[in-house]
Amino acid sequence: MTRRIVIDPITRLEGHGKIEIRLDSEGQVDRAFFQIPDFKGFEKFCEGRAAEEMPTLTQKICGVCPTAHHIASVKALDALFRVEPTAAAKIIRELMHTAFIYEDHLLHFFYLGGPDLLVGSNDKGFGKNIFGVIGKLGGKIGKKVIEIRKRVRGLNALISGSPLYPVCGLPGGVSKPVSEKERAGIKEIAGDALAFARLCLNIFEEEVLSNREYVDLMHSEAFSLQTYYMGMVDRKNHVSFYDGEVRIVGPDGGLFEQFGAGDYLHHLEERVDTWSYMKTPYLKSIGYHGLCDGKGSGLYRVGPLARLNAAEGMATPLAQQEYERMFDACGGKPVHNTLVYHWARLIEVLFAAERMSEIACHDQLTDPGIRNIPTQTPQEGVGICEAPRGTLIHHYETDENAILKRLNLLVATQNNAGAISLSVEKAARAFIKRGRVSDEILNRIEMAYRAYDPCMACATH
Amino acid sequence: MPDKPKIALYWCSSCGGCEESVIDLSEGLLELAERADIVFWPVALDSRLKDLEALDDGEIDLSLINGAIRLREQARMAQLLRRKSKVIFAHGTCAHLGGIVGLGNFHTVQEILERSFRDVPTVRNLGGILPGGSVEGSERGPKLSPLIDKVMALDQVIDVDCFIPGCPPPPELVGKAVWSVLEGKLPEKGFVFGDGKALCHTCPLLESKPEIIRVKRFKRVHETDWDPGKCFLPQGIICLGPATRGGCGSRCIQANMPCRGCFGPLETMEDHGAGMLSFIASMIDADHEDEIRRITASIPDPGGLFYRYSLPHSILGGGKGTET
């Protein structure tokens, strides 16, 4: 006799999901399935559409990370039309993308996955949610979280029309310049965002790193996977969100592959399962060998911890200090424990804030030259950026009239598909013994996927 | 003290943007949690399906449902929430009109699945399997809810009380809709929050919009420069403002980009795409059929442009009499 435990719906993530855990006759975990019951079909219904509409059309894959889709899409259009964006356009795009990653990471830490760490497992007074977090940390911090997200999202409304859905991206540029008056406001917000980022790391120190239970979990085998790691890096191999090459390191931390956007098809493949609408990507040169980790498995991970593992450092000074501190505390690179994604995410919050401050002072931010109008006949283009949840790839082919013939989208969370399934199964095996389950145990299993900050609307586009 | 009103928030085939429009209530979200019990909201709270099923019929005072209906399971969830709720609001364009997901109605389910799971260049799928199928000899995973034949808007599946338009709606509009129920001021059945008039009436570029607009060619945004201080239409750039309900705060226009119609058709308009097409027809500056043909040919993908957000709720879109 076997028994099934179903978690439906899984919660505090973006999009739909269910977990089905199958127990054997001894009550031990036989298999766990992480299923995504949603699918839209963007790769089909964007065919026949006009290429210039892609940044505003494909971003509707995800209302939580629309800016990342907007950026990957507009970069794919730059490549498609073979047009170089102006210096001002690049810096404006990077600013909106960086500001977006900042506020989106905060959404995860305070609203979605962070409550697992911030609201104690035995704390019955508050739920594990934003309201519980405010109860625990106090209304003053709660108001600061709400205020800084609102202001940073306001910054993006100023640049791009709306933080809910930006519309400013055009091949070769953007639709709106930044004025000197606006620069002053951007500087102020970036400065306050930096102060709040430092506060977040203090909160993490005081509420999480000083909590023995969580520190033990962060070192436990139950949450550890030895996988490859992928992320975008700049010319110095530092973490980069907007542009650069994609770098993959092995489970031992050594460089495995590094490639530019146009070469992604040589490196990545994906497989299909019958029981979920989420495809599972893997490293093409290794292949898919089942849901397992290790050097011989083609599974890889993306997102904050993967980016920090894949890169050689951070591009800003305070984030670099925190980067070194994290790896020192975790026993060096690479870090394999999934729960450390939370820490890595906050280091990226700090990096994003520092980078916003740098961009706010950049001479070319207010340059009125915001567009180069394409003159080449379009054919094919790939655009890659780092979404908060990992590497995001848009690939378009058009006819000579710039009407889409084919698209391929490899979307951030999707890259983590195999690792998420494996993480959930591993946690289920570690915490379910002799058929005994409780809400607390089920939440521990959910912590295994939540740490990735998965977005299932993206993963099943 | 009387019980607080109960509220549920759910998503069907959605992107999560409507959830962001609730989180973006900012301090208003804290006030909402004070004034009401949020009994089901998977994005933010740990409640399960069984908790929802355990509620009495009609026990929830207001459910906000966003997303289109793409999977059979989503239709069942909408039906369950309808039974449990006194009032249902369709939240956002997908629930209101079918939304972007509704563009899937240009294709069959088989075409959509085959493209993503068999044909894209990264997929390696020698057996040609599709989600929901089975592979002989391999482990049987959990049952997967199938796609329904046509994407549907929420009111094509259940009875809906009011509609909050927008992709996604501005947080202020979501707040206004929710407070209307909490304050006992539920609008009449079928009410669509937002302006009664077209976007043009509140557009910052209105003064530069001529009474009569005539163009010899429509231009595409990537190939042309335009004056951001002037109405898009006389510059030959298609903007869906004249056929689209206002209430969005002109957010695309503020970024120097034209409207794409996410607030849906005007109240007097049955079909958003047909309404916009008739406006576009009035702009064509031609005397001869050949010239008309040349000018209309300068509009790429009219179907995808004019029905971008409303295909399931249009004369083209199907969505009726579909298996659920």
C-alpha cells in the first residue's frame, strides 16, 4: 500500500503549483513530484505578431518580473535589427532593470519566502506572511519596507510608464529621456534604497544568522544539492544583471562554460515530462540523466546564489564585502545549500542599490540621445539578461517585414526546474519519517522551493 | 463585535500582475487586512484548497478572481469560488476579456502544445510526448489538468458581479472596487470600474488631437520618430485610446508610448477590435481602392493589435459552448 500526500496549492510563490509526495508501505518517501498546472503558449501565439510589440507583449508572461522580460525582449530586438542602443538608452534600461531587481528581491524577502526565516517555526502568534513579518519586526520596519518598494517602483514608473508593466523599450533605445530634475529624485531614492539594503542585511544577521535552528538548516544536507551554476557576468567576471556573458561553473566551482547570447543553443537543452507543463532544461554537453545532482548530472541552477557562485565577485564595494563574508561563513565557494539563496538575494539587493546610486550620477543618464532608429533588415536576434530568478533568454526569428516567425523563450525559473523538483524530494525524504507529517513538516518541504523564489507563470509561459 | 467580512483572492491563468496590483495597495493592504479576513490568497497566505472547500456556501463576502480560464481546473476553481462567494469581481483584463492569454484562441490547443513541447530549438523530445500524455513503461506522475479548447473570460464560465479592467488595474482602482463592497456600496451588476469615457478624454495629449484625422500611411514605432508632445494618431502611429476605456492614468502615454487597449472597449462598444477598426477606417486618407489597400497594408498584424486583450470576448474569439 502506498500513500499520497498532496500540498495543493503550494503557497507564497508566483503562480500555480502542487506537490505530490508518495510514501511506501513503511511510510518513507518513495517519490515527490513538483507539478505546475498552468500553461499559456506564448511561443505559439506571439507568432505573426509585430516584432516591435514583443517587449510589451512577452512581458505579460509575468506580472512580477515584467521588467526582466521587457529588457530581454528589447535586447533581442537590438540583435534582430542589428542596431546598437545609444549610451543614454543603455544606462536608462540598466537603471530600470536594477531598480526592479531591488524591489522584487525585497518582495520575496518580506512577503513570500522570507517569512519562513523571519517568523519562527514555533511562533504561533503570527502567520508566516507579510503580516506576521510586520508583527515580528515591528510596524516601523514594515512601513519602511512598503515605503521603499513604493518609491523604487515609482522611480520605474517615471522612467518606463508603470512598474506593473514598463513600455519604454524600443530597438536601439528607449522612448523617454531622463531630465536633470528627475536625476535629483533618482539620486535621493537610490541613496535611501542603499540605506535600506544595509538595514536588510542587519535584519538577516539579527533574525536569521543568530538563530541556531536556521543556521543548522543552512548547513544541513536536507537542503543541499551539488549542481552546476549559471549567471551573467561583466568583463571582470563580476555579477551583472543587464549585460555580459553567461558563465557556468561546476559543482566544484571551476569554470565549465562561458558564452555570449547568440550561442545559447550550443549549451542548453530542455526535456518534457507528461505530468507537468514545466520543461526541465539541462546542460547540453552533459545531457539529462534523471533527477540527480553531481558532476555527471546536467542539472544546473540559476538565481541569486547561482549568480554569486558563478561569478568571481561583485562589481560594487559594499556588495563585495558581503559576498566575501557570505562565502567565508559558508566554507568557501561554491555554496550548495539552497537556503543560502536568501542571503545571496540580500547581497544582490545591496549591489542593486549601489549600482542605482552609481547610475544616478552617470553623465549620460540625462543625455537626450535616447534612440538609434534601426535601418537593417531584421532576421534573427537573441537577448539575455538576468531576471531576479535567473538567466532569461528571448530568441526571435522574423520575416523581412519584422513579423515573428518563431520564438524560443527560456525563462529564469524554468532553468531551476530540475533542481527545484530534486530539492523538494530531498527535503521530503529528510523530514517525513514513518509516514508522520504535520503542517510544520510540510512547510519545511515548501521552504525547499520557496528559497528559489520561483515564478511558475514564467516557468510555464 | 460582528465578524469581519471575508475576502478571497485567486488567480486562474494569470501572470501575477493583478496580485502585484493588490500588494501595491501598499499601506492600503494593511488596512484591508485590518478591516477584513483574507481567507484565501495563495500568493501571500498559507491556505489550502481544503480550507476553501470547508467554508459554507456564500460565506465569502467578496472574491477577486484574476486570470483567464485556460485549464479545466481553473474553470472548476472559479465555480467553487462562485459557490462560496456572495460577490465576485473579475480582476484585471484576462478575467474581464480574456487578455493576452486569449491570443491563444488564434490557434488550436494541439498547435500551442506542439510548438512549445516539440518544436522549439532547445527541446529534445524524441518520443514527441506532450504534457498530459503518457509514456509506456515510464513512471506515472500526478494527473495533469488539460487545457480547454478555447481560452475564456471569467463571465464565460461563471456569473460575475463587477469588473475591474486593466492589465493590470492600477492599485487605486483595485482599492476603489474593494472598498465599495466593504462600505456597502456595491455597484449595479455588470458595472465596470474605470472611466465611462475613452482614454482620449483624460489623455495629456488631448489638446493636440485634431477633430478630423487623415493619414496616408501608418507607421510602426520602431521605424519612426515622433513628437512626444503631440497626439500619436495624426503622426500616423496607431494608438487605441479612442476605442479604449479610460481610467489607467494614461500610463503608457506618460512614457511616450501609444495605448494598446488593456482597459477594454467603451461601454457603447460590443467588440473592442471592431470599434478600433472603424475608427482607423475613418482615418484613411484615400479616394481609390488601391490606395486604401496600400494604406491598410501598412498596419502589421491588425488581428493581434486590435484584439490584443479581448479576443475571447470578441466576435472572432470563440470561447462559447466549450467543454469545461
